[in-house]
Amino acid sequence: MLLNLLKEAKRIGVKFLSFTSAECLGQDISPMHFASLLKECRSVNTIRQIHQKIIASGLLSCPTSLLSVSLPPLPSHSYVSPKSLGTGVVASYLACGATSDALLVLERVTPSPAVWWNLLIREHIKEGHLDRAIAISCRMLHAGTRPDHFTLPYTLKACGELPSYRCGSTFHGLICCNGFESNVFVCNALVAMYARCGSLDDASLVFDEITWRGIDDIISWNSIVAAHVKGSHPWTALDLFSKMAMIVHEKATNERSDIISIVNILPACASLKALPQTKEIHGYAVRNGTFPDAFVCNTLIDTYAKCGSIEDAVKVFNTMKLKDVVSWNAMVTGYSQSGDFEAAFELFKNMRKENIPLDVITWSAVISGYAQRGCGQEALDAFQQMLLHGSEPNAVTIISLLSACASLGALSQGMETHAYSLKKCLLLLDSHFGGDGNGEDLMVHNALIDMYSKCRSFKVARSIFDYIPRKERNVVTWTVMIGGYAQYGDSNDALKLFSDMISKPYAVAPNAYTISCILMACAHLSALRVGKQIHAYVTRHHQYEASMYFVANCLIDMYSKCGDVDTARNVFDSMPKRNEVSWTSMMSGYGMHGRGNEAVDIFDKMQRAGFVPDDISFLVLLYACSHSGMVDQGLDYFDSMRRDYGVAASAEHYACVIDLLARSGRLDKAWKTVQEMPMEPTAVIWVALLSACRVHSNVELAEHALNKLIEMNAVNDGSYTLISNIYATARQWKDVARIRQLMKKSGIKKRPGCSWVQGKKGTASFFVGDRSHPLSPEIYALLERLINRIKAMGYVPETNFALHDVDDEEKNNLLAEHSEKLALAYGLLTTSPGSPIRITKNLRVCGDCHSAFTYISKIVDHEIIVRDSSRFHHFKKGSCSCGGYW
């Protein structure tokens, strides 16, 4: 059998022949001969055959003293001489990567040295078989081999990377039982293990015991600092680093340890955007001589960029004598993160010119930069170049690419990216997301949910969301799904999902972005009661203080759009500091409620506070003037915008001015403004004209505006409905029929009018002529009594809003069944006396309903607040806040 080995190992052929001859002569073969043979082996099959011959020769059962041999070191490993031929076989198996064979032999060798078990455990960790590495540690104990100070750190590393707190704490007990609690090498591994398992308290307890025993070293401090950085306790990490700098300098350290210390702490500065502390650590690196190190410089560049000091990042980059691709990548990423995309793209071009190797990080930074800038198509083009260049995308690339698809609404490209990530195994289908809520696979899933939501493919987005196990979903998972519903889908689904998010088990605390999304949903639905509950939630939980600008601005917007602009003002006044968005949100709130004077007052206070009005500020101000009938004042602001503030008027500003003029009946001047515009009129301008023609019955101008919208392919059901209503008011019934036929031919359907009102038992919705509600008999009976009462007060139904070619009696009946009237009657039946009745309509409020509500507000003890698609109407004591400008 041994002769067959000549074919596999020619270099040891002579030895095989001599061994075979010796065997034939009845001579004993020395274990040294087998040891020499094992030394030459590079094939698992060869080792197995030699192993078999050793067993057949009975050499494994010889006394240990006869089996002492000196075996060669394993490649790339420091070698410890075995005390038996059996461990020599183990060494050979390990050298060829046959870990299963090595384990089987090791379990049969007595005694089995710990060094070989250590090598076996380390091999499994290197291969990523963490659970098997832990299992081998247990088998080592069962085999009677006592672990040493190398075994335990390897095993603890496997427990931490898995992660398995249960296994790690079990081995902690073993450490205490075997007297290793004073071994700093083992204790440092314990700190790292607990940190990786997310148990920062246990890691801190072990570290405190290390320092109490006085056995701490630089690695102990680096481990606990890294644990606090990873555990999102950056201030604690900085405090520990400061103590470390004072204490550890007395202990023996090396340059490598100092480098790791600095690289460990800088991410804490980055997360806090703590520029002063970053500069202090930079100075510390200069003083201890680690600053020239590329690892330190690259981390400094990244930290300075995240702290918003790109100038300091550039200085570090320019002082580096030897720049590697990581240095260039850090700089490109830094420019992208700071919003200086031009500089990022210029640096990227320079890298290509100088033939600096472009890796996946470079391409990902560029693609991310394009995506963040809203240049979706450029991001897709960069991805194509990346593939042609031969770079393999990673999860970050895919996430940036999906963001680009989302910004473009490019569903087909998003689906292709989804398929590509599955094909390249960047997206797994095993329902395992890393367990800590931060795995790359979960990040890709979150990006997919965001992309599909923004492309309005909610069925797919929700299926991906539901596929992720509830315990694996993190705050981003919930936020992208809630945000998708709130911005592009059904806000009711957003409210329901938010309730699920904060419900046990597996409740997830919302962040500031989640709060903004759910407040947006409340604003869309006019869900004031839920909005107040969210406000109370924010007040109770102090983690939103750092994002108070963001959250408070969303609260102002929510209260304004829910009809409670006075509470919005209370939120505004309670803000310790305000930014530009705070001021414009408050101005916009007053504008939509027709309180133009208050909007102007906010505008003046904003300037006194040191804020310079920009194009958005003026747009909101003109909107407020338009909805308050402040024509002359609005025109003055429009003229002073360029003259006094240097702000060029855009098409949106002209649209506000035209709307301002048209609402006040100055159609001639509005038309003249359209003709004199320095740019082509946009669809918004023609819609503003068309809407004004509805109020002022100008058929000719309305037809011209509609034709322009058709030319621009910007016509929708609202435009057709407006022109149809104008024809109906003018009793041009043939034109009404023509428009309806045109809509039918074009596949455009008129949205049915729908109104909803909040009652004690929730929200009730009504369509025109709706009789599906359980209280319908009471609703129609009350409505009939109210109509009769206000007719006696002088109310005359405006039958021109019936918009049907029927007799006046039938028109009166049709008007009485409008959805907003049904909602009002329900509100009166279910709302406590004196409480406001809040009604929301998806379309503009009907003119007859507006008139009826004005009269009804005289005879009921309620303020009637109606939000339509254009603005708010507050009916109280026989008047409306709109003043006729609606």
C-alpha cells in the first residue's frame, strides 16, 4: 500500500522503499521515520494512508517516552513540538486543512496538548464556523484537556462574533473556576466578548475588576473604549480615553497599541460631531508620534469630515506623504458627506487620471454622492461604469443605488437592482438578519422598502416589510414603511403601523424621523387627536431634545394642517431656538388659515431675529397674502423681493401673484402678468387662472387655460372638473357633456367628493348622498331641520352648484346631500356643546355649502372648521375666516 504513495510524493519515494524493505526483513520502523514522512506530506489522502500504517504498526499505543519526536512548524504558525506521534498526525492534518480528521485523532490521543486544540479552534474561527469552534472547546473539556490562556480568548472571540451571551457567560464561569480571572489576556477577551454580545454592563464590570486587580494594560482600555463607542455611549468613551491617556502611559505600550487607541476613539468624536475633542486627539497623536501613520490619518480625515470641518480633513490629507487608496476614499466620502459634491467628483476624476486603483468604496462614495444630490440618473450611470471597471458592488453600493432609483421613481431600475443583489448574494433569503438589527442584509431590505414605497409599489414594499421577522426590525425598517405610507400612500396605514411599532412584544422606540413621518400622516388626515397623542409622547421622552428643531417644526405643521393654528403658535413660541423652517412653517400655517396679518407679523419678526428672507420665505408670504385678500400688500412684497432682497422671482412666485390677482377679481391684470412673465408659464399658473375663472365665470379665459394645460399634458380630473363646472354655471350643458365624454375617452375619472369628521367614537367619512352610516336617519333629519331654519334667516340655495341639468327642486335635494353637509350634521350629533367641529374634504368646498355653513354657524354653539384642498375655513357667528378669498 505504501508503494502507491510514490505516485503522490516523488520527493519521499526513496524513504517509502527503505521502510518497505525494513518491514520485509522483520525490522522495527522507528517513529522518527514516520515523523519524517509526515513532514513531507502535502496531501490529505497521503496522511490518511500513513496514519493507517501507524495504527497498524501499534505505534500510537507506545509509551510517550518512545514517541518523542520533533516535528516541523505549521506554515505561518509558531510551532510547539508535540510529545507523541499522534499529535504529529494532528499537526499534519491541520497543515492540510483537514480539521475533522485532526479532531478525531486528537480526541483519541492521551494526553492531548492544548496547543493543538487551540489551533483547531482558531482554524474554525478563521473559516467562520463559530458555533463549531465553541463545540470543539466543549469537546476539549470532555476529552480531559485543561484549557490554557490561549484557548479561552479564542473561544470567547467565537462567542462574541456569533454572538452568544449564554455561551460566553458559561465560559466566564469556567474562567473563574480554573483560576484565569487574574490573567489579563483572558480578561481582555471577556470585555470584548460582552461588548460584542451587547452587554455593556457586564463588560464594564469585568473591566472594573481588571483595574481593581491592577493587571490592566493598554489592550484592556482599548477594549472598554471600543465597547462604549459601539454601544452608543460616546461621551463615556471619551471620558475613559482621557483617563487612559493619564494612567496607561506609565505602563509598557507599543506604537501599534497607541494607534489602535486613537483609531478606537475617533468614531466617538464623529458620532458627536465633537470637533474640539477631535483636535485634542489629533494633537495627542502628534505628540506621541503616531500621527504620520496612514491608519490614524485616514481615520482623522473621516472624523473631521463627519464633524463638518472639511478644511481640517483636507489639511490632514495634504500632509500625508504616502497616501493609499483608503486616504483617497476617505477624502471623496468626506466631500460627499459635507455636500461638496463638485469637489468629490473632481477628486474622483483625479484618481482616475493618476491611475489610483478605484475600489468598491470609491465607487460607492461617488454613487452615494449623486444619490444624495438627487442626481439619480448620474448615479445609475456611475454604477454601470463601476461594473465595466470590474469592481464588485457591496451592500453600501446597492443601498446608494436604490436611493437613486427612489429619487427618480425608477421602479424598473429598482427591480433590476433588487434582482442583481439576489443574484450576487448581497441579499439573503434565509430570514436571518444578523440578530443585532444592524446587519447589512437588513440595511438592504430597508433600502428596498424605501425604494418600492417611493415608487408607489406598496404591495411589494409591505411584503418585504412583513418578511422581516418582527424581532429583527430596527427603527429604520419601521420608519421607511411608515414614511412611505405617510408621503405616498394611505396615511391611515401609517397610523396603524406606528401603533404596532410601539406595541409589545419587540416594541421599537421611534426616532425623530419616525415622529416626523407620523406627524405628516396626522396632518394629511387632519387627525388632531392622534397628533396630540404624538406630541404628548414626544414630551414624555427626552431623547428627542437633540432633534427638537426637527420635531417642533413638524408639530407646527401638523397643528396648522389640523386646523389648530393657535396651538401651532404655542409650540413656535415655546421653542428656545428657531431656524428658517420654524419661521416659514408658522407663516404657512397662518396663510392657510387666512390670517395674513399674523403671517406678515411673523415675517417681520423673522428679520428682526437676524434671518434673511429667501425665495421660500417670500413664496410662503405671497401665499398668505393671496389667501387673505391682501392684494396690494402682496404686490408690494413681490416688487421688493428683487429690489430690496436680491431674490429672483421664480415661476412659483409668479403663480402666487397671479392667484392673488385672480382671487380678487383682477383677471385682466392677472392675464397681463402671465403675458409679461420672463419665463414660460407653468401648469400651476394655468390652474390658478382656471380656478379664478370658476369664481368669476370667465368662460373664454378658462378655455384658453385648459387648452394650455392639454398642450403641456398636465391636465387631470381637477382641471376637467373646473371647466365642466364653469360650463354648468353658464348653463352650457352641451359643453358639459363634451367635457365628460372627453374625460371618459381619456380614461380620467372624477374623484368623488368625500368629507370626514372626527367624533367621540372615531372618524366618520361621507360621500355625496351617503346613507350607509348607522346614524343616517338622524343625520338627514337634523340636516332638514337646519336647512329650514336658515332658509327662514335668508339662506337661498345656490342651485348653480348642483351642476346638473335638472329642475330647481331636484337641485335643492342634490345640494342637501353634499358630503360636507352630512359630515356637519354628524358632527353636531356627536360633538360636545362648545367644542369645535373639524371637517376635512378632499376637494374644494362647494359654494352652496360655504353659504349654508355661514348661516348655520349663527345658530349652533360650535366653531365649524373646514379644511378643503385649498385652505381652511373657520365659520363662527355668521362669518368665515376666508373673507370670500377661496
